[in-house]
Amino acid sequence: MLAERMRMDVFCSPFHVGGDSIRLSACFGVATSQGRSPVVVLREAEQALQWARTAGPESIQCFGDSPHSSDGPIAFLSPSTGGELLAW
């Protein structure tokens, strides 16, 4: 939810610089701690970020231990661009 809020608040609206309109985009990789070693969580977050980079701009990928984590990504439309986004 935090990654989605950041995507909407920071990356959704264009910035105006010197008369130009610049729109930023970002990919997010998310992993939960669940009391595990920070090294393990960081490794999972890096894997999720790699999946997000592969999925394209504005994607949010989550790495988790839930039974559904092995499922493929699902698509939904970006509220800001109308483009397709992927989520786990």
C-alpha cells in the first residue's frame, strides 16, 4: 500500500521545470519481514524489484510466502495513465 501511495503521490503528477512538463516513473519491489533475517528480506525485495523492472514502468511487484506467491502476475489499469500494470 505504501508503494502504491508513493507511486500516486510522487510519480503520478508531472513536475514543471523551466516551462517543461516532466513526468517521472518508478518500479517498486516489496518484501515483508515476518521476523526473518534482513538479508533474506533484502534478497526477496531485490528479486521483486527485478520482476518490477521486467514488467515495466509504474509496476509494483511483491515477493511473499503466501500460497498465491507462485502464481503469475495479474493485470490492472493504472488510474493515472490508463496503461496496464502488473501486481502479484
